[in-house]
Amino acid sequence: TIHMGCHGFRDPFECNLCGHRSQDRYEFSSHITRGEHRY
């Protein structure tokens, strides 16, 4: 799914698109929804 494609394979708080490492689920969600990865 699209949701799981955003998470890193080793770390659920690592962005699979750019490698950004978030401290928690809220920071990760904010990172994804900020629009940095729109195609």
C-alpha cells in the first residue's frame, strides 16, 4: 500500500523516500504530510 511504502524497511520512523529519520510517529506523519514528496 502507499502507506507502507513511506516507511523504511529497517525502521518504521525512517522515510523510505528520502531517508529522513523521525523521532516518533507524529513527527513522521508531519514529515510525510508536509508535501515534500508529492509527485
